[in-house]
Amino acid sequence: MRDLTLTVSHGEIFGFLGPNGAGKSTSIKMLLGLARPTSGEALVMGAPPGDVEVRRKIGFLPENFRFYEWLTPPELLHLHGRLCGVSSDTLASRVPALIDLVGLTPHIDKRLQNFSKGMLQRIGLAQALVHEPDVIFLDEPTSGLDPLGRRMVRDIIRAQRERGATVFLNSHILSEIEITCDQVVFIREGEVVTSRDMRAQQEEAVRVEVRARKLSPVCIAGLAQWGDSAQVDEERLTLTARSREVLPDLLRYLVETGAEVYQFTPQKMSLEELFLNIMGEDRGF
Amino acid sequence: MGVWIMAGITFREAARKKILWTALLAGAAFLLVFGIGLRFQVGDFRNSSVPPFLRYQVISAMLMIGLYTVDLLAVVMTTLTSVDTISGEISSGTIHAIATKPLPRWQILVGKWLGFVAMSGVYVALMFGGTIAEGYYLGGVLAERPLQGGLLVFLECIVALTVTFMFGTWFSTLTSGVVTLGLLGVAFLGGWLEQMSGFTEGSRLAMVGIVSSLIMPSEAIWRRAAFEMESPLSGSLQFSPFADISIPSNAMVVYACLYLLVALGIAVYHFGERDL
């Protein structure tokens, strides 16, 4: 990691994106006090990472959740709840509810050794929530889940935000991030490349699809001033405009250079497209 | 509180390991064979003209052989069951779900250590108690000071356990196991060399043995335990693991306790400082 600077606001779902080896899991480990930075500073809820009192308010689902395989789901949740200081009375009602929430009630008597990867992810998510933490770190929470499981995780994450919790989400599944997160940050080689407020109406970059006749070479050569990634296929032109603000000027330019425009469609850029745009397609994502 | 939760879960985890049950099965087989051997020997003595005094000493020697076997089984079992508890959980990532809970890292390590100490205590009590009981009920011989001997064997197991934990905070499971067993081997060899030095009063050879015991005091603790439990004649059996040619002093027992505490301190410190 180097020059990694980011701020996560209270009560938001924060998406942490980057290609393999970008430093996402390392960053989470540093924020949780599992690893120490050689330099720099981090504060979690105003205290240094690893502070015991802060950890009382933090939940964490590791990327590949594993635990003693001979435990059943209730035993595992009771153990983690007790480690977090939750009373036995509270756990008696909360544990069955959590097991039901993550869809493991039919498997309540099974030992973890008989669990699939997706089921381990589910019980791992439940242990991260057992003490109703204020900040929840989820490292690839949906990597082993089927579509129904992913939807369940999405609903749980949103419910946690409604409860007032902050969720720090590291995921490779960009469509999940796109529909779940309030803010995303892209990192590469340990540095923040860019961030994006998913709640904002104005997009930073807009993909435009144009259908027009008489697109001259001079016209196409001049498109660089409005954006990049221009591609022309007969009468179809696609272009990534720098912002929504430049769209009237771009349309005017096309007309003035002789193009006969009969369709001009701004498109919202998906997070995946934005990611590939920022990272490049050959970065090993 | 966190320490005891960790100790409890670790005890249950350790109690489920196959190596423990294998060691218990081996121990049960040993107790069976030992009991049969004692019974046959006592029966043979009834039909022989061996004087009672000598019979007592032979059965005492058999008892010491049995206790030495228990000692070896207990130390190896303690080392093998605990060798992957730190390094294995670090490499598999299992530790992440615990190390992010609101308890200091030292409580995790000490809790795990206590869990294995308890498991080792149960194993030593069962095996040691079983052997002593067989010696008494089948052979009519009681070890001289069985409680002191048993506690010293327990101490030896805890020393091996703590060294295993210490290396586990640095190395992989395989490496820490190899290093710990290597140290136990050095101690074993050093103990024999020190005893051999007793025949010639050779100070150089004795020094090799003493240095070996300082590096790893496990064998020295056993020799002290043997001295506590054996009859005078058994102790005079030369070239045996319980010969009283060179008896470790009380200072060596104190050293072993300090050694244990320092190793535990290093393990706690390094586990607290390292990245997980």
C-alpha cells in the first residue's frame, strides 16, 4: 500500500474495488488491526485499528470464512457472541433469528464440516452480525453464493444500513456493488485511483451512442476533445463523453461537421465499464 | 473472561484431534501390555526362589520403565496435538474471525495454551495414574513419590507445549514441529551424555549434557522425576533413563519453570506483534 487515503462516512455502504493484488484485503486487515502499516495512520470510529473497545463495535466476515468444523451453527454463534460480550439471554433469542436470517435453519444441527462454501459464507456473515456491530467489514461476502444467496446478502446489507450501521464491502461482483453501495473507491497498486458517489445524479463520465450518416474522418478525428474510447461501426458511433455537461456541445459539433444525426442516446455507464475504463482490460481483474 | 472462553474451546478442539485419540489408544494398549507383563512377572516370582527384596526391586524397575514410556508418550502427544494450533490457524485464516473480536491477542494465545495445558494434564493423569495403579495393585509396588514425579512429567509436557507454541508464532506447522522435536532430541541426547559423564567424572562431557539441558530442559525434568519416584536399586541401574548417576538439581527444575515462562512470554509478544 502507498498513499492510500480514504474516508468512510457513518451509516453508508462503502464499496472497495480494485484488481487482484491491488491491496484490498491488506487494507481491510490494517483497518482491523490484523496487520500493521509500516507508515501512515488509520482511525476506525476515532480510535486506532485493533483497539479492543472499538473491536467490540466491529463485525468482520473474512474472505474465506473457516472455523472449527465440529461446531454446529448455534454453537459457533454462541461462541462468537460470548467473545463479543453478548449476554447468554440475548444470544438465546438472537442466535436462532440470525440463523434464520441467513437461511440456515434447515441445517441448524449440521456440523460445519458438512457445509458448502456458500453455507460457510452464510454462517460467517451471521457471526459478523451476532453482536449488532456499528461497523461491518465484509470481504467478498457473496463469492460462494448462488443468486438467491447474493440477494439475501444484499438485503441484509441494506437492513444493516437501515439499522444505522456502516458497511465496508470488498467484492469482485461489480453489479452487486453497483446496486448496493452508496460510495465506491477504486484502488490500484495500493493507491486510490478514483472514487464515485453512487447516489449522485450527475455522472462523471457518460457513454453516448450516436446513429448518424456522413461521419467524416475529420469529424471522427475531432471527437477526442469531447471524450475518449470513440468507436465507429458504419453509421454507429459510440463514445465515452467526459461528463453530461459536454453533451449539447458534442451534438452541435457533430451537426456542424456535416453528420446527419438521427439518434443521440446518452447511456449510464455501468460500474463494470467504469472499472474497465479506469483499470484497463488487461490488468488481471 | 476471553482467556477462559478460548481455553474451553481449545480444550474441546484438542480433544477432537485424531492424534489425541491415537495416543489414548496407544496408551490403553500400553497399560494393557504393562498390566499383563506385571501379572506374568508376579506369577513367575511365586514359583521361583528369587528373594522378596529382589522381587520388589525388579517390579520397581518395571514400573519405572512403564513410567518412562508414559513420559515419552505424553511429551510427543502434547507436541503433535498442539503443533498446528497457532501456525495452522494463521495459515488457514481461521484466526481472523477470532483476532478481530474484542479481546487482546495475548488472551487468545494464553487461552489456547491453557486449553492444551488442561488436555495434557488429563492425559498425564490418566496414563500416569493408570501405570502407578497397575504397579500397586498388580505388582504390589508403589513409586516412591508419585505426586512429585507426576507433576514433573506434567511440567515437562508444558515445557514442550510452550516451545511448540513459541515456534508456532514464527514458523509453519511443519517447521515448528520439526524444530520442537529436534530440540527434544537434543535434550534426550544431552541427558544420556551427562549420565555417561558420571562414570568418568568427565567435566567436558557433563558440560555438553548441561548445555543441552539448558537449551531444552525436558529430559533433565524427566531424570529428576525418575529420581523422585525410583527405588534406590532402580536408580543404581546404569545406562538407563532413570539412573541416578547425574541427578538434576532443584535449580534445574526452577530453571525449567523460568524457561517455560520466558518461552510463553516470547510467544505472547511475537503473536501480539506479528501480522495475521
